[in-house]
Amino acid sequence: MRAEVLIVGGGMVGATLAALLGEAGVAVTVLDARPAPLPQEGVVGMPPGRRVSAVTPVSQRLLSGLGAWETIVARRATPYTGMGVWDAQGSGEIAFEAGQAGVPLLGHIVENDVILAALEARLAALPGVTQRFGAVIEGYQEGTDGPLLSLAGGETLSAPLVVAADGARSRLRELAGISAEPRDTGQVAVVTTVRTALPHGGVARQVFLPTGPLAFLPLTLEGEPHYCSIVWSTSPEEAERLVGLPRTALGEALEAAFEGRLGRVEAIDGALSVPLVQRHAERYVRPGLALIGDAAHSIHPLAGQGVNLGLMDAAVLAEELLEARRRGIIPGNERILERYARRRRGDNAAMLALMDGFRLLFGATHPALTLARNLGLSGVDRAMPIKRLLMRQAIGERGRLPLSCR
């Protein structure tokens, strides 16, 4: 069966789009450069992955509707009901609690591989979805019946719509000639997993250091609330030093930078570094082609919103495509794709600008700016209406789930 939609990239965002379309009976082929799917065995007793996502309640509802969330929770997901943010260069501090926003929780911290494995299991159960692994894209050209993709090995595939979901360094975006100039943030993210002497209490914590933010994101392993996933955005020089430290010294460095708020810190894994580069594609669509997720926009991990923005891209694109299908319009129709782009570009651009502003503000060392942000944090902490507004942003209420995906 010829695919109606080819999705290049089988990560969390691409797999979500495939599931949304596949459940509606659309013939979808997912082309993934990875050699094989993730193992479907449970994660009990296994160390956590170093890459995690903060899944908002809105994204949770999307994954629940796809039948993936039950599998995710059965494997490993840690709910968090509070957030704490403070400035290491002063006394400014703000704390959020789910009850203040009238919700039971603010989100879940979930390992990326846990999310993806659950989505891959769902795709395997959909008869209209084909997953092809080891599929490397080498060429792209526009055709009369849709784009043509050339694969390594000489095979050519085509479909009315091709979707680029192949990440921040999207090969398909590059082949299609869509610019997404990188903006170097001057920071590198250091990620690892730690065990803390004090329980995390279901609170996600972040301290702004002179070189960048350090986040302790709560993890619960085998019932023990003493683990955290670390995302430390810092200078390239400091990142290189941290990655080279033995585990004992790494734990000590994290404990000191975190001001000992969770007691002794023990690194249970080595550190991995990831350069932080923001990108925003000059356009999200062209005839027969759409960009979603990091292929369209990559964001600083400051607020943990990257995957949630991508999941909303998938949900909105699916809604537009399914409505077009109901009306007998082919998936690659330019007007349909432009509707998707208009609905998503504004929200994504606003979040990119917001994260850039926060990064610059908290990276500034001028005494006046330090005082202003400390007063600002303390003022917001006392102003409940503003706190509620910020919490609604944090739990993803700006990205309301499209009607067809609720």
C-alpha cells in the first residue's frame, strides 16, 4: 500500500504524528535512521536514561488518547507537584505548587526512551503504519504527485506529503533548502543522573548560576524518591571539566552548585554534554512538505518545553490533515499546510523569545540587573495572580490540545 504520508524521523514527535494519523486509518510510513526499534522489555532494575522530558498535563492527555500513557506510567514516570526557582547571586526565589493553579500536578518527568518505546509499541499495533529502520535519506526533490525521497542504497519513495521530524540538524530540511540558521547560546548542557540524601518530594528545582541554570528534576526509581535527572546549562569550558570528573567529584560539584538543598549528591552515571543551539526554520511548510518538532524549532531546555512544543506541532498537523481528508483534500495541499504553520509558528516563536530573554537576564552579572531579577522573583512569589499565569504557561495551557486529539 502506497503511503499517504511519509514521516522522516521516528523519535517522540514523529512517532506521535504517525500514531495520530494511523489511528484514523491514514497509510503512514515512518523512515528512521536508527538501526532498530527500542527494546520493549520493562525498565525495572535498569538505570534511568540520561535524557528526560518534562511532560505537561496537556501532552499527557495527548499520549493517553493514543493509548501510550498507560504503558509509560507502568514503566517509569515521576509526577511533580511543585517547582522551585532561585538565583544563586542573590535572595530572589519563587515556589510554585500545583494546588495554586487548581490542578493535581504540574507534570511528569519521563525518560525519553520510555516515551518512545511506548509509542513504538502503539505503532506496531496499527495496521496502516509501517516502520522502516536503517532508512537514511540522501536526496529530496519535488515531484508532480508529491516529493521524492532517495534512500541510501538507491531506493526512491514518494507520497503526497513528506514530514520532516528528524531533529534539530534535520537532513531533510537541509535537502529541501529551508534555512534554519543556528543561534549559539554559548552554553552546553551537561546531563546525568544522581542520588540525593534527601527525598525530592515531587518538586522540580532550578538554580540560576552565573554560567547558566542547573536543574534537579525528580525521578523515582523502584519506589525511592531520592533520584534526580540533572540538566546543567553552563559554559563550554565548565562543561568539559564536569564531563571529565570522576563520579565522586561530579557529585560534590553538583552538591556545591545546588547549595546542598537536597543534601549529599551521588552521581550514579557519568555526565554527557550536549551543545545548546537554538534554531527556528524560516518556514515550516512548502508544497508537499511540513516540518515539525526540532526540525522546525529547537529551544533552550530552560523550561523543559521542547518536547511539548513538538507534540503540539504533531497534534495540530494531524488535526488539519484529518479535516482535509474528510473533505477529500490530499495531505500535501499547500493551503492545508499553511494553516498548520500559522497555528504553530506564533506559539513556538513566543516560547523561543521567552527562553532567550530568561537566558540573557539570568546570565547578566551587572549589579542592577541582579537586583532587578531578585526583586522580580520575590515579587512574583508574593503576587498570586501572576504566579497562576506562569503556572498555566508551565503546564502547557497555552498549547490547548486540538479538538480532534482530545
